[in-house]
Amino acid sequence: MSADPIPGRPQPRDAEAVALQRAVAALETVILGKPRQIRLCLACLLARGHLLIEDVPGVGKTTLAHALAHLLGLGWQRVQFTSDLLPADIVGVSVFDRATQQFRFRNGPIFTQLLLADEINRASPRTQSALLEAMEERQVSVDLTTYRLPDPFFVVATENPHEELGTFALPESQLDRFLMRITLGYPEARFERELLRKGERRDLLSEMTPVLDAASVLRLQQAVRAVHVSDPLLDYVQALIERTRGRADLKLGLSPRAGQGLIRAAQAWAHLAGRQAVLPEDVQAVLSAVAAHRLEPREPAGAVDGERLAADLLERVPVPI
Amino acid sequence: MSRDHRVASASAHEPARPPGAELRALLWTAAALLGGVLLQVDRIPLWATVTACLCVAWSIAACLRRARLPGRSIKGALALAMIAAVLAMFRTLNGLEAGSTLLAAMGSVKLLEARTRRDRYIVIGTALFLLLAACLSRQSLPYAPLYAAEAWLCCSAMAVAAHPESSLGNRAAARLAARSLLIALPLAVLAFLFFPRLSGSLWALPNTGSAVTGLGDTLAPGSISDLSESSDPAFRAWFDGPPPPPAERYWRGPVLHDFDGYTWSRPPPWWFGTTTAAAPASRLYRYRITLEPSPGHWWLALDTVLGPPAGLVRLTPDRVLVGAQPVTKPITYSAVSDTRARDPDPPTARVRLRDLRLPPDRNPRSLALGQRLRREAGTDAAFVRSTLELFRTGGFRYTLTPPPLGADSVDDFLFGTRQGFCGHFASAFVMLMRAGGVPARVVTGYLGGEWNPIGGYLLVRQSDAHAWAEVWLQGRGWTRIDPTAIVAPERLTRGIDEFLPDAVSAPERLILDVRWIVAVRQAWDAANAWWTNEVIGFDLRSQLTLLRRLGIAAPRPAQLGWALAACLIGWLAVTGWQFSRLPRPPRPDRLARAYRRLCLKLARAGVARRRTQGPAAYADAVAARRPDLAATARVLLMSYAELRYGPSPPDRLADFERAVARWRISPRTRSARGSRGKRSVASARR
């Protein structure tokens, strides 16, 4: 994908954009050979969306989340989900303070800027939905009191698709809360060789300094919202969405919320590429990450999965001239 | 690499197809062609079919990169070889079979170079011509669905070939084709009903289809039993009023006068004199017959027909309808018959002579028997009675599988085997009559018929073939005597299949006996009869009848033409109105037109835009394929991107248009690229 800016237009060479490029470069030194996934992660963050990483253990999911938090200068927490995890373990709990003779709310790990929810499909549906509610509302309510979550607030959840015993698959309505789902996959041979040679990548992080902070992330999120979305582009997005509906081989088409998410993600992608307007290519770049987990084939046993459906969608819908 | 270059240059103005789409379009085209060839498979020589299959396999293998397509010289040689083969086989390139063969062969060779859309259209067009040829050569009902399927297949293939990048799915293409055919159907019906039918044979091709079974003009022991194995329909008869009772369903075919001791035959046509009208007596039947093709000239009619029906047919003095030409296609005629009428006039001297003649040195015992019986009887009528008595009491048995007879067939039969079917009995009876001095002749034809309650007609099959005798009796005229009826009286009232259980195999018995199978069989036969009569047989006369019913009494071709034109315009208006209601894509604006011009220029330079490519991705593609154009192309494409997708002031549109119009892709780079392309081809060959 070309990162060329539109000529004849001043490039956003302000400090945050430069820092963002540096963050991309730094992430690429930590997670080797996955530039697309790194950009998708950043785009998801800039689009104020939550991220679901689905992959087998040991391909760097946690490292990615850790590096993201560290380089962007965000505070982060990690929760390992298990079947006996309770909502209070995430949200927090009111405890009685003997000194003041009052109940005091003790924040749970969710009160952070980046929450890594590891193996989210191991928790019970009740705990899952507590987290997902917080994700949607960006606030938690305990004992009639509402506590706002920090801003920015970003959840990176991971799940292992191959484990089935003792897991609770996320239902469609909750999958929909995640703006993107990505998979990392095994590294290419030459990157794997480098990984094997150099050992633990997370150690690199301690030597790196954060390139951004929470305030600049918020400003970047503002800038992403300002990326121009033209009518012809909306035509294209609508054509894509339309193509997923009323199909015999799909259980569900893309919802309007998915459409909004697609546009936000494309805006973020365009911003990462230094553009001031969204091009069809930006939509194409983020489509499979945004749409694949929302498209469910009617016969899951078939070879067609969401990724292939999304690729097929791109092949079938022409870009309007 | 060299391949891609060729494909791109061959279809510069078409968007490049992905290889899967290429294969799909090829498969559809090949299927359409093979369908056309298979419809003709028994009409064209085997090598043409094999060639078609080989060419299809070759082009598919080439599409899968498993083989290399032949070069121009090989294709040329192939085409010349095909023409030579057709010429060697048919001595002409004209005519239905030679033309079909040539068409199939050429279409197959064309498939080998079908890379662009236009080539595929040509191959599909060839398949449609093959379909047309098939329609000309065979028109029976079972083929109609096959023809419709092939038309559908061809149209679907065309839809797939026509659609850019083959974005039309298989089902969608089939649906589109079906809808288009349905839209065209009213037009086809109108043209069928009202297109002026010229009574000449402008498009009647020489008909090569010939029937295999039917009555011949000779009768030898065994000829009828051959016929009785065939359940093909001989003809169907619709009656005004009730049909005659089974015992009167004698359908008269050729009458045989000459006997050589073994075979009965018919004198040449010029021997017969003029015909006198028969006097109608009591039982008149009016009916219409649709005669199936048969090798003979005979127009079958219920015995005795009163006059010749309209058409190229003559009624001979022995009451046989002889057509001017062999019955090569189904014909329909109306006739009036009287089942009780007799020919009262005494035979002329030469007819009498002919109907008394016997070969003197053959069948001596029968000759003697006949003379003795006549002497003992006293009168002709008593002679007939005593001869029939001989058949009744002489231990004769009716069978379809009699032992073979020698040269003196009647002697062998009467004094030896005593087993036979209608032909044997009629032959022996007439021989005895002639020996006793009574003029007699053998009549062949059909007896009986199956009543079809669905279509309301009598179906007479080849297996109903029969032979009987006629003798001249003073005062009574020519009298029908059926010796078979004496030996086996049930043969008159029941079909031969029912009557002789051994004559049909067990599965056939099942078909004949089970009630619902009988119903299905009759329904199918009624549908066939309708098809033959109303669709295939729709001629000028039927058209005039239809028009008269619509109130046009004496139409001239010009009037018909005008009516047809009016219908066509009406159809166009209705379809056009329907199409106008479809949502129409918006007219491209100035920017889109300028962008298309830009894309066209780049496509001519060898980089076609894929439908799903946005401007930035297209710029990358140009940079990869034509680095020399990359810089300018990127500037132009990105200014399009900004004009289209950016928050841009509209005044820069004119700049963009000018820049696109001014940009010339220099010939130097193009020629340089050409030589590079050639070099890469050469290196690939090495």
C-alpha cells in the first residue's frame, strides 16, 4: 500500500505525526515482519476502537500489547482471564475503610489506559459482558456510582482459537464491540531466525523511551476524526456493506455499526499514511480486520471463513470511478 | 512473463481478467460449443466430435498452464486439414451435414485462439449455428428440451464472456440468460405464428432423415413379422365422431398383384388405369391422419377410401393412395372412408388376367388343391367358403415365429409347417383362389389401433401391420376375406401384443399391462402427436386458418409483414419500458470521464486498471510495470484521488482534464518496451 500523500497539499509534519512514525518504526523492531498488523493495531487505537488478537500462544500477542502501551506512553494493566474470574476482579470492589468508617471503591485493573485481557474466551459470560459493557460505555457503575474510565481507554483482548475445552466463545453481539480482529501468524523464516538468535524481544522495551503520551494520543484521535470522508467514498463503503446483506451463504451481513467502524478505521489508516482524505485503498486495507469477525458463514464447517469472505468482497465490489 | 504480455496486448481495452475468471469463461464457452457438437453427434462424422473434444481439452490445459497453445502455422494447417477432410468425405462444403461438420471443426479450432471477448463470441455463435442445424435436421418432441437447454447454455456462456472480469457468478449468468430468453419468447411466438410462411421450399433443406420401418411394396414370408417387432407409430387418426369398431379397422396400404411363387409384389405405377368412383354405401367415417415418415409412398386410409385427399397423391383403381414422393416427413391429410363399400365394377380383362396369373412351375400341390376345391364347390362363393373351412380345420396355427419356408412357399406352408402369421395365410389363400380361377389379390396395411383417450385419436403402430386377401365375386364385387381371422379370430379385436404373449418380452409386457404406465405412455404419445400436428405441422394453411379466426380473411404477405412489424414494435415498446424502469447507473461526470481517458491511456501502455483498484493502488501497479511512466502517472492519479475523495475546490478539475489530455505516452518508450517484450519472449522460449 502506498504511503504517498496527496500532492499539492501540505503534509502534516507536526510533532505528533513524526512521533507516530517513530512509534511505527520502533514497533517494527520489536515485532518483526508484521508491519501490516502493527499499523492495524495503531489504526485501531487511533480510531478509538478495541482490538481482538486471535492467535495461538507464543506468537507475540502480549509483547505487541506491551510494546504498544510502552511506546505510546500509556499506563497499562494485564488481566489473565480464567473461568473463575469475577466481574469485581476487573471492575473493582467497594471495601470498608475502618479509618473513615465508610465504604471506599477500590479501582480494579480496568482503570487504566490500555488493558490487556488475555484469553478472554476463558472467562464466564458474566465476566465477559462486564468487561464488554465497560468497553462500550467507557465507564463502570458500582453501587449506584458511576466511575469514568481514563481517556484514552483501549482494550486489547487475546484469544486462542484452537482451545475449545472450558472456553466460552464470544457471541456475535460482543464480537461486534471490537473494532478489529487481527491474527499475527507465524513469522517468516528470516524473521524467525532473528528471533531465535536474539531471544526475548520484550527486553528491548526497557531500552526504548516512549515517543508519545496520553495527551498526544488524544490529539491524534482528534486528528483522525478530521480526516475527510467524501461522498464517493461513502458510496463505495455502502456498496461493500450492501454486498454482505441478503446473501444465502452468510448468517449476518455487516451492521451500520460495522460500517461506522469501517470508516473510522479507514480514516485512521489514511492518517497513518499521512493523508488528509480517505481513499478506497484505505477502506480495502482495513476491511478484512474490521469485517472478518462480523461475517459468519452459514456453514462454519466449510473452508470459507471470514477472512476469505472479506477478500472475496473486495474482489467483487468495483471501486466507483 | 511473455504470456502475460501477450494477453495484455490482446485485450488492451478490456480490464485484465484474473486467471480463474479466464478459465471460467473458457469452460463456459467450451461447454456451449460441445453442447452444439453433441446435438449433432450422430449426424457428423466421428472425427469431428473427437477433434472438438481434443481442442477443448487442449485449450483448458493451456489455460491451466499445462500446455502451450499452438502457433499460427499449426492452427492454419489444422483448419486446412479440416476443410480437406470435409471435402474428402462429403465432396462438398454445402448441405446440412457437410456444413455442420465444417462448423464444428472450425469452431473447435477457433476455441484454441479464443482469448478475447470477441473470439469467445465467435465460438458461441458457432455453437448457436450448430443448434440451428440440429433444429433443421430433427424436430421431434424429445429434442425440444435439449435444444432449449443448449440455447440457454449458449446465452449463459455469452453472459459470462460479456461481463468484464467475469464478475458475474455462474448462477447469476444462468439466471440472466433465462430471463433474456423469456423476454425474447413472446417475440419468437409472434414470429412463429405470423411470419409470412412461403409455400415454396425456400428453406426446406434436402431431408436426409429416412424412416427405417414401414410397409414395403413386396410381401415375402417374414416381412410382416419384422414389422411386428417395432412399436414405432405408423400413423395417428382423429375421427369426426366415434371411431369404427375394432373389427372394421382395416387400414389399406399397398395392394399386391404379382406372385412369383415366394414373393408378392406390386406392378409399376404406370400399369394402373384410371379410377372410378366408389359408391358410398352406409358407414361413412371422416377422419384426419398424421402419417409418420416411412420408406414407401403409401398414404394409409381406412378401407375403403372414397376419394383422394388434397395433396400430391393419387388414388389407383385398386383403391390405394399413392403419394408422389416418399413420406420423408410427417404429413397430415383428411379423408372419407366407407367401411362397407365394395368396388362393384368387374375388373377389366387385363386386370383379371393379372389377378389370375400364377407361376406355372411353382407350388404344384397347392395349384392342384385349388383346382380340386373349385371343382367340388361348384360356385365361387362356395369355393371361398370351402377354402376358409380348410384353414379352420386343417390344423393351422397362428404364430409370429414360423419355421422357414422353401422356394415353393405355399406348398411348404399348406402341406408342411402349417404355422404362420397373416402374410402366410393371405398368400396361401390368394394362391388357392387364383388356382381355382377366382381373381384375387393380397392387400397389406394395418389392422386395429390403440385408442388414446387423452388425445382422442387412434394410434396405429408398425406392429399392427397386417395382410389380408380380396377376391372378386360376381354380384358382390371385390370382397375382403381375412383368412387370419378364421384361424385366429381374436386377432381382429385385440392387438397383436395382447394376442401373442410370446411376441413381447417381460418388461414390455409390464409396460403394456400396468395401468399408470399405460396412462403415462398415452399422455406422452398425445404430447408427441400435438407437437407433430400443431407445432411442426404449422404451415401456411394452419396460419391462414388462425388468421381467419382472428378476423383477417385474405391476408397478403405485405399485410402479414406489417402486422408482424407492428407486433415487433409493440414488443420493443413493452420491453423497453420494462428496461427503463430498472435503476440506471448515474451518467459519469466530467471528472470520471477524464479519469477514464487517463486509464485508457495507461491501459494502452500495458497497465490496465483492475476494477477494484483505487487510484493509489493503480499508481503502484503502473510503477511496477512501467517505471518510466511512474512519476507522471502518480501525479495525475493522485490529483484525481484528491479531486474525487478530498475536500478540494472544484476549479482544479479543468487543470486535471488538461493534464490528462496533454499527456502523451512517448513512442520511444513504447517501442523500447516492445523490443524488451520480444526479447523476453525469446528468452522464455530458450
